Amino acid sequence: MYLGRSVVWQNGALDFRCLPVSPRPIAMTSPSSPLPDSPARSQTIVLKIGTSSLTQPDTGSLAIATIASLVETVCTLRSQGHRVVLVSSGAVGVGCARLHMTERPRNLATKQAVAAVGQGRLIRIYDDLFTSLQQPIAQVLLTRGDLVRRASYVNACNTLRELLDLGVVPIVNENDAISNDELKFGDNDTLSALVASAIEADWLFLLTDVDRLYSADPTRNPDAVPIERVTGRDELNRLEASIRTDSSSSGWGTGGMQTKLIAARIATDAGVTAVIASSQQPQNPIDILNGATIGTRFDPEPATDSARKRWLAYGLVTQGKIFLDDGAVRAIGRSGKSLLAAGIVRVEGEFQASEAVELCDSSGMVLARGIVNYPSVELTQLLGHQSGEIESLLGYSGPPTVVHRDNLVLIST
């Protein structure tokens, strides 16, 4: 069976015409049972596609042909034995088109309402397309708050893994209808990387409106040089420091190349191979898995932290900063020690006990993230003092550590 690019609405549903257009056949499998496990071939893959790739730039209406080709790619990967998660933007853009809005709303409440309108329409189209190829899907809407809480983070991971075990393709999006600015992922690049880390994926494909990463914005700088491979943290650090591209020029997307570099860092730190490739050829992931050199590939780090450490590093939203003296920097950076009050020189921001904070050196460089044992108000009273003085300073016997080493993770720099 083939899925072509001539797809139209008829009587309120999708009607597939000119199906033989596609050159890539799909081997069908029963939707009621997962594909057999084949460790030599089967890999876990996260595909992310953005709003600007799913919608028409002039109207914001859905680009049905692109979505159909994307669905075909996912089903082909499934027929080859792979487990696939699709992270899809588009709810706000589709809602805008549905409500005849000419630009994205800026008011939070309006944006949430528009997302609620668009999400139902978007998932219906996905369901119609995937159903035509007998592939079951599931809608998974997440907020950053779902990942901040350790219990809900673990539950989300377990749900995604169970869906994959059942042979289902989870379609993940940020729950824009209820997310607030303080607990938003900000873009689905970050969300897709966090999902890839959470389920310990093998590949993360960031499908975007450029064909690969460049040394500068190729739409503005004709001297921009294409980058085919990024081999390690040092090279990624240099790219993050030098590349400052704007958000998608279409006006419908929220993620620029900088967010994709952040996503690549999160993924590669978790041992996931990340690739930036063009969304105009949704079959690119298939070709890349077959050995083709397409887009920009980011090699995974050989040694990765535990799942809990990765959650500490990237799943939490930090609420403040703690600045350390040189001794404390050495203790946590080189010796793997807990943070004590004696090594703290300054506190910035307001936070409560058990919230996440960034640990910085005197210049402000972020060295680590962790869960703090004291609120900022009390911590200001403990600056520079020994642990044995905590009870006399606060009036109760608190933990001897400000951030215990088990709740602390170093950040790649």
C-alpha cells in the first residue's frame, strides 16, 4: 500500500487519491499486536516536526501533503521493527487558521484557547492518516510541570514505554491549553529531547525548514558553511557560543536553530544520536538509518548519567541561583562533594526547600543543578557558616547539607 501526496477533505474526512505516487512501499502489520522484538534492527526513534513545517507559511493552514508523507515515514519505520515517537507542533497554528486569525495571539489566555481549538483538529488528521495504514496512535499532552515532579515524570516515562511496547505511535505535544509561561518547554525541540532522554531513545530527528546546521543563518548570510557532523561537547559548546540565529522566518514557528542546539545537547548527554534534517523530505530518517549522510549529525556521549541525574539536569525548572566560593567549586566539581553553607557567598532569586536551583561560580557560570534543602530566606542567614551552626542560626536542626550530592548533577560546559 502506498500513501501519496494527493490528499483531500471529503464529507468531513480525509480522502486518499493518487495513492501510487509514493515510491516507498509499506509492509503492513496488525495494529492489535506489537512488532516482534529484533534487537539487531529495532531502535527507538523520536521524530520532531515543527509548526512551520506542518503549515502553509502564507495562511497557517495545514500542509496535508507534508503530514501525509511524514505519516508514511513513521509507518515505514514501524514496519521495519522500530519503535517511534512523534513530537508534533501545530496546535496553535492550526487553531489560528481555524479561527481565521492572521497572526499568533500574544495574550496567554487567547493562545491557550486557540491551542485547544487546534489540537483536536490536528490529532483528528493524524488519526485519519495513520488509521488508513492500520497504525494505532495515542495522544500524549505534557507540560513542564509534568516533568518537574519526579513521580509524574516517572509515570510519563512508563506510559510512553508501555505504548511503544503495545506497538502504538505516541504523538506528543506540549499541552498549550493549560501551560503557563513559567512552566512551558518554550519549544518542542526541548520537549522532544527530554522525551528522547526519558525513554532512552537511540535517535532524535529534528525535522525543520532548513536542511542542516550552518555556521550562520543561510537565509541572511551567503557565506554560511554547512556542518555535517558534531563529534563532541567541545565542538557543540563552540557552536552554541557562535551561532545566534533568529526564530523561523515563517513567523509560525517558535524554535530557532539555537533551541535545536540545546535539544542536541540534552539528547547527546543522554546517549542519543541527534540529527537536524529537512522536513521537506520526511523520508530522510529512513535514509539516514540506512547510512545516508543527510543533515547534521550530533554524536552521543559515550558515558551518560543515570536517569535520575538526567532528570535533575534537564527536567527541572530552576527557581534561583547559589553562588559559590572557589573551595566549594572544587569540592562539587572535582571531588563529588555535597554543597555546604560554608561555601556559599551569595543567593539570587526566591525559592523554597525542595525546589531546583543553579549552582554558579563567582563569575556566574552555571556549574551544576540540584535540589536545595533550605528556602532562600533561610539560606541567606547561613552564608559562610559551618553546618554545626545551623540549629543556632535557624532555631531548628536542619540537614547538614544545602544540596546533597545525590540531588546534584554537574552541567556539561
